[in-house]
Amino acid sequence: ARFVSEIRIVGSLDHPNVVPIHDVGVDADGRYFFVMKYVEGHTLADIIDRLAAGDPATTQFWSFERRAELMIAVLQALDYAHERGVVHRDIKPENIMVGSHGEVRLMDWGIARRIDQPDPGEGTGLIGTPAYMSPEQAACEELDRRSDIYSAAVTLHELMGLRHYLAHRSDSMFGLIEAVQHEHVDLFAGDAQFPPEMHHICNRGLAKDRNQRYQSAAEMIADIRA
């Protein structure tokens, strides 16, 4: 059911930062398949790893401004999906591809859902990647676009600071999920290389109370551009 749901959702999203589906069908053994555009490049997780390792070429290329532009592209894909009633539910560096010509693609819509429709896999428990979940997703509550905003802010913080905001909780899944819901972290503590405005953007995006976050991807984009 999730496979069919992903086909329907991605097939409805015609956006430069979403990989298009070219074909769909059933093979000779009765297995469903779909064919997507092949994206050559690297995941954002690979880029963050290289930046954290101090790779000179990667560091020189991925300036603060280029990292900000990359996140704007991701948020533009989210804004487009949200306006059509779709939440991604698994925003993370591994699901963001940067192509050989700098194109940015938000990948893996396998657990995405339409806000006005039930989850095809409802009843299967915690869905998503705990380290990048919003507090309400970790608590298995009803989600809206602001949950994706939280996950995007986690990704933005990691891209700028080159460490996950809950890296100190990575040894325990229970501790990680508890921290996502309740622990307020001092973001960029002791890190003076980025302007205060970026601290403000990450802090607002990572507000535990969804009413205190950015209410749309477009709102977050406006602050990053400013």
C-alpha cells in the first residue's frame, strides 16, 4: 500500500527538486515497480561527512552561502508538496541528493502521506528516522507541515555545524526519542563562524512547540534568504 501511495504522491509532484517518475507497472512475476530519473551525485550526508573531515576541496566549494542555497532548494520542494497537502515525514541528509551539476533533489517519498488521508501503513508504530523526527512524530501524534519544518531545521543545523544536535544521545534509541520530545539543546554552543541570524533560524525551526516554529517552508526560506 505504501508503494502504491509513493507512486501516486511522487507522480503528482512536478517540481525541479523532486525526482520524477518515468514509468510504473507490474513485472512478469507480479511485482510492482516504478522507474525514476537517475540522479548522479552525492547525498547531503556524504557532503557533511567530507566537510566534517576537513576535506579542502569540499570546504572551499561548500561555503556558508552555498549551504544556505542548498537548504532553500530543499525547502522549496517541501513548500510545493505542503501546498498540495503532502508531508514527507523523513527529511534527513541521506534523503537529499546533490547532482553533478549542483541540482538538489529531495528523495524517498516512501512514507510520505496526504494530510487528509489515512496512512497506508497505519498501526505499524513509529514511522520515520528518530534522529530527525519532530517531537510530535516521536510521540506518534497527528502530523502537519510543521513536522517537516522541524526535520528540515535539524538538517540545516547539521549542515551548518557539522554535527547532529543530539549527537550526545546517539548511544540509546530510547534516550534519543526522549530527547527529541523534551530536551532543549544549546545550538552552536561556542561556534562563532556563523552569523547570529542562522542561530535564530535553527532555534525557531527546532522549537518543541510546533506553534512556535516556522508555520511554512516559505516563511523559513524568507529568513534564510534575508
